[in-house]
Amino acid sequence: MKKDIYYPADQCVKCTICVEHCPVVKVTDKYLGPKQVGPDFQRFRNIGEDVYNISLEYCSGCRTCDIVCPSGVNVSELNARAKIALIEQEGISIRDRLLSHAYMFGHLGSMVAPATNTFMKSKALRWISEKLLRLEKDLKYPTYTSEPFEEWIENYSFESEKKVAYFYGCFTNFNDPDLGKAVVKTLERNGYQAVFPEQECCGLPLLGNGDVKGARKLAAKNLEGLLKAADEGLKIIYSSTSCGMMIRDDYVTYLGLKEAERLTDSMVEVSEFFWGLHEKGELDTDFEEIDMVLPYLIPCHLRSLGIGFPAIDLMELIPGLEVDELGIYCCGLAGTYGFKEEKADISNAIGEELAELLLKSDEELAASDCEACRMQIENLSDKKAIHPIKILLKGYGINLEDEEHDKEDGKV
């Protein structure tokens, strides 16, 4: 039966540049490659042939193929739609459903955070994960916070005529609320009030595991608040490059939510927002000196956004700080990809070069804009991985822990 997929596969000139840059092809022969699975097979799909090769499973969704294609073929979309069609035929495994719905465990995990975090490290969970769910046993699982970001913002009281909406995402909410606080405090330092639209998970884990219907439901809920913010003329900032890519691009492309096109001019990556203030001469640049050479990993999904690398420009405004851009195209974790037992060796092999570079650094910190990249950095090295906005806040001399103590003592 002919699939409803219409893309200009014939624009592919078979130069194989996408294959040369594909991080998965470099380390395994299980994946045929973006050209073969994408435009080559698409020509058959368009005449009704079923060519949904199992090798599709090994595409990590990094979208590097789109970035490097000289002919403008949206290779990743061809691959992703074919992968979704394959999953619709074969169904989604229990393991993949659990991974794609990890956000649902956030509330429960945070309610009993100390116990949750202890259990996440236990041999019992590792045994269950490996034997029953086929999850990679050696990865560090993210820890949960006892105070989700959504609870912290209930007491947020800063007011300004200058406002921006903030889509913080479920990882910031349940696993790294300090990132959300850092974004809010950096906005305050520059005279901006953050407002927080009602929001759910962006839906990318569901889409990545083939659950289009589930992703669409979450997206529809998010759009209610985001479209309202956009219609009020607010910029909508995001601190997760993957969330931003999902909302800005994938809501329309994969979920068919045409109304999301209204967000195109409103969505702004958080470092992009602050760099825009600097270009207008409005950014507070009264930074303290930070004497360090900071390893920095550019996320795949930041590259795919096509906005440049504003975090580098921002961090280099801080006196004494040198940013060591590592030049790696992919960390290998790719969201839920690296947590799957059958893909763990591929994920680790892709990350080998990153691990080598991190081990050469004497610094205790490394930075990346993506939560998955930060998890992988901590899996591969002894570094603590943080978002660039936390470096900016450090440059302002603001310590979140000190502020929380002052708040408890009634000083702020």
C-alpha cells in the first residue's frame, strides 16, 4: 500500500556527504545510513513498495544529515517518517513506552526524591532494567529533586513591564530545577520578568519512539498556553534545545499541528535571547572574572536549529573565561536511544572521542545546552555538566544556594 509521504528524494545527488558525517554509520554496520534509508528507499516508497528496513531502528535522530546535505534534502524527515510507519506496523514495546513516558514518573519521583534516587542506584532496579526491560545497566540515571521547578515558581514574585514566557521542560522541572532558577535570575538581572505558560512534556520522547498520537496530545496542551503567550506579543524562551526544536519545527512537520506555525517568530533559545540583548546594548555585562578553560559541547539539535552558537559568544563576555568548543558532532546518547541495551554499544562508541577530550581537561566542569548531552558528559567523565546559563549566572556573582538561604532567613 502506498504511503502518504511526498518529499523531493530526487534532489539527492548521491554525494554521500550525509553518510560521511553520520555518527552512527561511523561505528556500526547495523545502520545502512541516511542516504540509503532516506532518499534511496523513498523512491520505492513513493511507488508503493514496502522497504521499511529494520536498520531504521538504529538512526539516532541527530539530524546531522540535514545540516550537511548540499542539496537541501530533509533526510532526517524521510528516515523519521519511515521509522514511524514501521513502528505503526509492528507496535511499540513496553520498554519503549516506558522510556517515552518517563515524564509521567516525575511527580512521583520528586514526591519521594531521596528514596527514588537511592532506588535508582540499587542493584534490584539495575537487574529489572537489564533483564526485563533491556535497558543499559551501566548508565547513570538522572536524579529527581524534592522541589520541582513548578513548585518553586509558585513563590516567584519579581515584576517588570518587560516580560518573556519560559518553556522550561520536564527535565528542568523534575531533574534540574536549578537551571530554571538560573534562567529566571539571569532574566531578573536584565530587568525581565518570566511568565510560565501551562505546559507538559514537549512530546519529543514519544515522537522519537513512534507514539505520534501521544505526542500530539501533549503538543495540543502545550499550544494552548504558548499560543496565548505569542498572541500577547511575548517572546517564548526555552533552555532545552531539543524541546525548542520539537515545538518550533516538529509540531507542524510530524504532528500536523499547523497552528504551531504562529510560534515561529516567537520561539527563542535562551542564549540566543540574551545574545540578542547584548547586540542591542541591553545586556548587563558587569561580570566577575572566571579563570577557567571550559569544555563546551554543541548539541546536535542546537546545530539543527540554525541559530548559530550564541552560548559561546555569551560565555566569552565573562573576563578570564575561555570556551573550549570540543568540535564533536554528537555525544551518542541521543535521548532515550543510549538507554536501550541493543544500542548502548553504539552510543558508547560514538561518545569515545568526546570522552577522550573531556579527560584531557583539568577543569571540574563542562557545559552543554542539552540535557541529554550533559547526562552523557557525566557518564563518560568525572566532570559535572551544566547549562551555559549557569555559567552566566556565576559570572554575575549570583549563587542560588546563598539566595535560597537568604530567602529562608527573610532577607529577600
